Amino acid sequence: MQHPLEQRIAALRSRARRLMVVYGLSWVVTTALGAMVALSLLDYLVRFQDIGLRVICSLSVAWIMVWACYRFLYLPLFVRLRNVELAQKLERRFPGLEDRLVSSVEFLRTSDDDPTAGSAELRRAVIDQATSETERLDFSELLDTRVPVRAAVTTAAVCLTAVILAALDPPALQIAVARIVNPFGQTAWPRRNHIEFVDRVERVARGGVFEVELIDAKGARLPTDVLIHYRFDNPDGGVTVETEPIRPIGSRLVARRENVARAFSYRAEGGDDRSMPWTAVKVVDPPAITALSIRLIPPKYTGCPPRKSKKNIRALVGTRMEIAAKTTKPLAAVALCMEGDRRIPGRISRSGRRFTAPGPESPEVQIDRSGSYWFELTGRNGLKGGRGDRWEIRAVPDTPPSVTIDRPTAKVFVTPKAVVPIKVSAEDDLALHEIALVFELTSQTTKGDRKSAILLYRRDAGTTDLCSQCGGFYDEQCDHRTVKYRWELEKLGLTPGVQITFHAAAADYLPQTGTSEPRQVIVISDEQLQNRLADWQDTILAEVARVLKMQLGCRSQLEAILVRLDQLGQLEHLDVDRLQAVELNQRRVSHSLTDRSEGVRMHVLVLLAEVKNNRLDRPGVQQRMTALLDEIDRLRREHLTPADHELTVAIKSAINVARPFWPCREEPNKPNTAKMAVPQLSVARLLDNAGGHQNAVVASLERILGRLTRSDGYRRFHREIGALLRDQETLLEHTVEIGRRTLTWNLEDLGAEDLAELKILSARQLELARQFDRIRHGMDRAAEELRQSDPHSADTLAVALSEATQLAVGTKMHSAGSHIRNNRVGRATARQKQINAELQRLLDILADRQRNDLDHQKDGSDDSAGAEQKPGDTPSTTPTERKNGDEPDGNVDMDRMRELIKGLWGELPAHQREQMLQLPIEEFLPKYELLIEKYFRRLSEGNDAK
């Protein structure tokens, strides 16, 4: 008989096995049923058509059931639960037993007479103690009943789900179970899709369009993977199948095939519906147009007669269209179709082979926009044709006229009696009806109170066929008119201060109106007009002076290049670049003189127009300006154009010779020091010819400038001398700069570069001297002419002219140029400083700032020709008047100084006489000028003391 302790452990073992059975069975049912439900749902949703997939699903369910039985039943139930193992688990659950339960279970399995087990009494005592201690313990606490309960609940939930699904659709449950149990059976799901064509097409016109629409017979939603199959019979007896997806067009599924040429069969598949049979389609010839006659009726306002047109129509917007045609087959219906969903029914003849469009009950067909048109022909057999033949309509709009005011081009200032020349250009794509000048008068007191129009042009009312002149090509500018009108403002009774804002307006026959940009006419007084004319003359004078200065600069640059060519015998690439700059500047001179949109010519034309339009009696001004225009034309023909040509040819010759000497492209950073041997005679001859033309232009511009400046007074000479002074100061800077390099060298020892630069500077100095002589002669003529009209200006010019003659500025300029050429740079700079100071004195005289002082100095000065200076007289030029204070400026009259030396030679100390004898007279005079002047000062002071 088992010990009570063993009985309790055995009872615990039995209960544990029952719980394990419940747990295992629950998970086996859950797993198997869940797999069945999941795969059934998948089959229901996907509708497996492949037998292989169905077999895989069935095998999956079977494998899941076997695995669940092995995992949850076989393994737990066939595991042995020995007493010792249960005792150990109980001791872990109840730690207070302290291994006594395990020892007791082992002692119970040992006989009392086993000598190796130890004392029997002691073993019994342990067993009794363990029995007594375990009597109050509940061994069932070792078992966790929650796990099998959860498994059972899960099983119940799965079963409930299966029952619900079976209750919702019992036939579907039967089909799903049957398909899984017997994957090779014929059990199938009912179809969800039942696609069919709305209208089965069995006949198509050759070259036409095959189009069918798909729907679901039971109203279900169409699948997205619908395919249409086209089957063609080949000549060799074979069959070709083409498959295309049917894409939705909006909410419809439409299959379309263009340009059908041979018979075929078709069917569609989509979703789970693959049961549609093939439908055969025959191809027959549709009705077609054999002759087409189009009659266009232009809009009534054009007055144009109807005309015939080709199939591609080009017509004015608003043109009506009438069509007559013949067909190959009798028609049941016909319609003229145009873009924009326009469909105009036509009228069919009794034979059915002729029709006209539009029909008697249809509206007129009016061309209002561009597009295409075609005919929809329906034969008596129901076939439709004509859609493949399409023609274009080009609707040409009748655009509004365009109008511009060609003259005047800007704001105009006139007197109340002036005549404003108006030139208006207008054009229209069909015909101009009228052109008018619309103006509005405003003043400071009232605005917009007078607005009216002047009719400039109106088309002859008897002309009705407006489009005959352009042959129906409406998009070209068929009618172009230029209207000239002399607007006499005297009839308007205007007063100074009134402003006229006007624009041109052109209208066509539609009618449409186009307007130009506005222009303004400002009415001014006679005095204001005189001021404007004076300003224009000053502008012309300044422009001529500017062009003259540009021409002088060009000539100076060309002379420098000629000097270098003569001195060096060859040109460098830098010289060619300078020659190109000369050509560019010469072209600018030509442009500034001859261009009608800017420069001298434009200003002269504007001035003449001002005089003419304002009805001024200014024969002198008109004569001078007309002569100026004639002279500009002569210069252009005889000198400007030839000079440009000579320079261009010279540059080309120099470049052609220089091309082999350019640096290699592979060495872009190598300095460009290569020189070129230019044929000196050819290039020099061309440059000399160009220089001759430049000289002629300079001479002519100087004459023009002299004629224009006779009434300008001394203010013009002040500007010219100021410009001359600035050029002289610039030349002084260049002279000082070259003097730093050449001052200690003899002329014979200088290099070719320095010699060339000295010649260039000398030429520039001589050119300034020539300009000064021209200015002086102009002052002389102006003083005589202004003697009666402007005595004050004449007196000022006379004083300045007398001072210039006494100072001999021109002679000193020539002397400075000679010094520069001979490398006497020290003397040259001294002369130039003195010249600058004397030019400034002339500016002061012309500015009328030192009139009284200069008159006083002129009365007490000696003759500049070399009158002998007495010891007691004050020199005409004192050190206080020099530019640099105590430094001598080199203003020495050689003959005068020789006479002075004779009188003071014996008064000088011996060492100073010795030093002066060591130098030529030209060398020591500037050096000892200060000493001589100090001597005169002491001598004068001594006489005063006496």
C-alpha cells in the first residue's frame, strides 16, 4: 500500500496531466480551425483558379494540424513525471521543506533492511516529519490553471468566429471547406464579375474606328485589370492574338482601335470573368466624299462678293460658309462637325448621294475662330464615315488699325502763330476708313475745357470692295497711309502757357479704332522762343567745338603714329591697336557730324524747323545753318568717307603683315614684344592721305566755328582759352615726365623711343600754338564786329587781345615746342609754366575780373618788341607775379636781355661773370634771370632813396 505522501504526489501528477490534455487539445483545435478559416478567407478573396495553389493550401492545413498535435499533445503527454521530480518542484514552491520532501520520497523507495541506506529509524523519522509538514500544504498550488483556461478561451473564440462566418454565408463555408478538403474537385466560387459589351459591334467601316464599351451585367463595379483580345486570321491559315488593357475614360471602360483595315474577332476578360465568347467583326467600305464645293460669303461691311475656297479655308472672322458635296454611297444622315462640339446637320438629296450644309433648319455657319472641320456621314446600312478626312479653318481677325505719329517725335515748343508739321502713319489689315487728329487744350486756369478733332483722311465713299486691294489675304497690311498736315495754331487763338495734348486716331469699317501715343505742344512767348533759338545755336556751337576737339585728337594720335613709324621704321602691335582706336574715333567724328538722329546735323535741322514752323524772319540764321548743312555734306563726300577708307585699308595692311609675328597661342602669358616689319611706304602713304583729309576737316570746322562765333562775344573765347589752358597743363605734365628720363642726355644719345616721344610732344605744343593763333585772330574779328552792337564785350576782347599780343603767348608756345624737340626740357617746362600763367591772366581779363588793374599795367609797360629798360623803371613781369614765387619761370626775351646785360655786366661780381661766361647765352639767361631782376630792384630802390 502506498504511503500517504506518495498518494498525494500521485494525485498531483494526475491533475497535471488532465490540465495538459486540456491545454493541448485547445491549441490543436485553435491552430487547425484558425488555419482553415484563414485559408478559406484567402481563397474567398483571391478566388484561386490554379489547382497548384489549392493543393498548397490544403497541404498547409494538414501540416498545421499534424504539427499542432505533435507540439501540444504528444510532447506534453508522453513526458514522465516521477515522484522525485514532483517533490523537487514542490520544494521550490515551498522553500520551508528544506529537501526533506525529496529525501522522504527517496526513503520510501528504499527497503528497511537496506544496509546502505542508513538507520531505518532515522529514515522513518524524516518521512514522518515530512508527512506532518506537508499535511497542511496544498500541492495544487504548484499547478497554474490559468494557462489551460486561456487556451480554452482562445479555442472558444476561434470556434465562435468560425460559427459566425458559417452563419453569415453557409454556402460560402461549404465551398471553402470543400475546396480545401478536396483541392482536385470541381467546386468553384461563384463569379463576382459579369462583364459584357453595351453594344456588340459586328461591322466597322474600312479605315474607321472600332469602339466598344464594357459594363457589368449585374451592376457590380468593373475590375481594373480588364483586357481585350483581338484575334486576326492570317493569310497562311494561322491566328494572331493581340491583347491590350482597357483603360478607363472618365467613369467608362472603352476599347478603341483606329484605322481598322481587316476583319477580326474580339473578346474581353476582367476580374474573375473569363467566359466571354469571341465576336466576329466585318470590315466594309464606308460612305466617303468624292467632291466638295465651298462658298465663302465675307461680312457685309467689307462689300466683298462671295468667293469659292479650297478645302483648307482661310477667311475673315464673320465670314459665312456654304458647302455642297457628293458621296460614294447613299446617306441616311450627314452633319458638319467643327471644333468646340459644333454639329450642324446637313440636307440630303433624294438620291442620298448629294448633300448641302447647313441644312434649311440649321443656323448659318459663321467662321469665328480657327480650328478644323469634318463631316460625319451615316450610310443607309448604319455605317459611319468621313471622320478620317479633316481640313483646317484659319480665321483671320480684323484687327484694329495701328497708327503712329512720325512727326513731331517729342514735345514741341511753339508760339501762338506757329505751324506744327504733323506726319501720321496708319495701316490696317483690310482698309482704313478715316484718320483724325484728336487734341485737347489745357492751361493753368482751366483743364480739359477744349477738346476737338481734325479730320486728316477719309476713304472715298464710293469705294465698297475693301478687300479687292489685298486679294483676300486679310492678315497682311493691305492699307497703309501716310498723312502730312501743317497744323496752323493761329486759328485756335492760343496764348502763351497753353498746352496741347494730341494723338492720332485711325478707324476701319468694322468699326474699330486705334490710337497713337500722345504728343504735347507747349505754347510759349516770342521772348521764350528767342531764348530757345539762342540755346540751340549755343548747342550747335558747342557740338561743332566738341567734334573739332575730337578731330584734333584723332589727328594728334595719327601724327604720333606717323612719327613712330618714321623714327622706328616699323610698327609694334600696340601701334596697330592705337591705329584701330584712331579709326574708331574718326568714325565717331563722321557720325557726330553727319547723323540725322544726333550730333550737329540733327541740331541744325531742329533749329531750321523751329525757325520755319514759327514763321520767323531770320534769313541770317537760315543762311548760316543751310551753309553749315552744305559744308557737312561736302566734308562727308570729300574728306570724312575717304579718311575712314584710308584708315581701314591701312589697318588691314598692317594686320596682314603683322599676323605671322603674333605670339603663339600656347603661350598666352608671354609678353607681346614682337615687332613687325610693315611696308613703310604703303602704310605711311595711306596714313598721310588720311591725315590730309583730317587737316581739311579741321580747317573746315575751324572756319565753321569762326563763322558761328562772331556773335558769341568774348564768352566763347573764355571757354576756348580755358580748354587750351587745360590742354597746356596736361602737356606740361607729360613734358615734366619725359624730362625725368632725358634731361641729363644729349639729343644724339637718346633712344628711338624717347626721340619719338619728344617729337610727339613738340608737335602737340605747336598744335596748341596754332590753336592760340586761331583764337587770337577770332578775337580780333569779333572785337571789330561787336564794336557797335556790344561795346562792353568789344572792349573786353580788345583788352584781352592787347594783353595776348604784348605777352607773345603764341611765340612762347612755338619756342617751347622747339625746346622740347631739341631736348631742352628745362627751358620748355619753364616756358610752359609761364604760358599757363599768361593764359590764366587772359581768362581773368575775359571774365572781367581784373579790368582796371590790367589797364593800369598796360599803360606803364614797355613795348614787347624789346624797348630798352631804364634802370629806374619797374619790369613788366615781377617775381610776385610768377606762378611759383621766387622761382624763375623762364619768361625771357632774348634780345631784350642781351641789351640789359651790356648795362649791368660791370656791376656783377667777378665770380658770377666767370660762371656766366662758361655757358652759352641761351643756357645762362634763364638761370641768372632772378639775379638780374634782383639787381634791377636794388638799383630802383637806390634811385628812390635819392
